[in-house]
Amino acid sequence: MKILFVAGDPKPERWTVPIQALLPDADIHVWDPEAPTCNADYAIVWKPPAQLFEREKNLKAVFNLGAGIDGLLKVPNLPTDIPVVRLEDAGMAVQMAEYVMHQLVDITRTMDVYRAQNAEGRWQIHRPIKRSEWPIGIMGLGHIGKRVARTLSNLDYKVHGWARGEHDIDGVTTWSGGDDFKTFLGETRVLINTLPLTEATQGIIDRETLSLLKPDAVLINVGRGEHLVEEDLMAAMDEGQIIRAVLDVFTKEPLPEGHPFWARGNITITPHVSARTLRDDTLEQITGKIRDHAEGKPISGIVDIDRGY
């Protein structure tokens, strides 16, 4: 079995050595654009070049090193006749739930007020939280979205979830499809985005979407930067419809120096760290699926290329 690692990591041995340990009988190669084809059976990739698929014609499956596959689907000659397999969780869902929970609690419990008081040496108690004032709406109910929804529901927030298809989650009111979208937004004060990036979801957080939220709304975007129309967010903040935003993803990363978001005191910016790929968990999952596929066993995580996830 030949496996080709294509990820642009300057230290590919951080990946290839454990892959070899997990699949001791495999022949592991690192992508070299100047080298001839290695006739790989499987490719493990992150944002691979189009040249990969021009050169490697015998691939049986392609395994993505992350849950988000928009970078892979942008490759123009991605084969449509072999499985494209995304990463499922691998420790990311709990990180995302933890990140969202931290940001939400920081806002709803007005911790910024207490931090300011701390700096002033001032002791003052403010009224306790009323969770009924902070209904949550989660866009995207995949593995990560479900984990976020359950976590916040277990903290007794009222949680709504919306996705393209129908879902059933204990303790969460779920909505689906275009007909329910506006109703879902109208029930939401804190909008949390965990959607995959597709043609249908690009720019989904726009002026209209933000205007349909409850007053004094909050946005937490941990999906993709391209989901958000940046100018529309700033306009909604200027108008007072959105009072806070937490942004972990951006259309251009790193976020450029001088970008208007940096000057906004009510925008929290983090550098795409809400959920990091955990190498050991990732490679155990991918190598396990490669082994199963080679043995003719069914595997999960196969992408519907037409849907984009």
C-alpha cells in the first residue's frame, strides 16, 4: 500500500513518522512537485495542488486533514469517482464547544464589567444572569454543531438549531431548510455559526440575516470567514442591532493590519484557534479508515461533493 502525504508542512516527518508506526506495512511518500508519480493508493491532504491529481491517477481515496473541506473542493480537477473523506471530530468538537461556551459565558455574565472593576480596584455586584434573555441559535448541526448545542443546552440556555436537513437533538429546538430560516433567526439573540462553507452558505451572515435577530444580538462565528459579509456586520453594529461579535475566522487570514475589525472594541478577535487539529487523534482516525478501506470495509465521513460537505 502506497500513501502520499500532501500538506505543505515544512516538517512532514511530524506526520509521516506516526503514520508509518500506525501502518507499518505501508510505503509512505511525501509530496514533491518535482518527483515522478509514485502511483499512490491513498493521499492524505490539506489544500493540495491541482498537480497532485494530474500526476496520481491510481488513487483509491483522498483523506482530508481537517473537518472543513472547502479548500479541497476548490481544486478544479478533484476526481469525482473516488471517495473524498473528511475528518470527523478527532477532538475538535469538544474544543469548539469549550470555546463557544467560554465566549458566551463571558458575554452573558458581563465579565468585561468585572474586569474593568478589577482594574479600578472597585467592588460592585451586578444583577445575576437571566438565561431567558439569551436565547441561542446555532447554524449548522453537524458533529460539531450538535456538540455545541448540547453543551449550551446543558447550561440551561434556550437553544435553537438550524440546518439544511432535519435533526433531532434532546433539549434543542431544531429548524430546517429555507422556510424555517427566518423563524429560527427571530428566536435567536446569540447567533453561533458552525456551518460548512459551500456555495449555498457563502455570505449567509449578511445584512438581512443580522436584521432578523432579536434586539441587542451577538454573533459568534467559528465556521468560515466567507460566511460573513464583513461590511454588513459593521453596519449592523453601527445601527445597534449587533452589540457584540466574537470572530475566530476571517475571509483573509491572518487578519490584515489596519482592518476595521481591529479598531472595534466590541469585536473579540482570535486567530482561528477555536478548534485545532490534534495530530494523534487525527492520524489514528485516518489510518484506521485507510486500513478499513483497503480491506473492503465501509468507512464514514465520505463527502457528498455536490452538497459540499
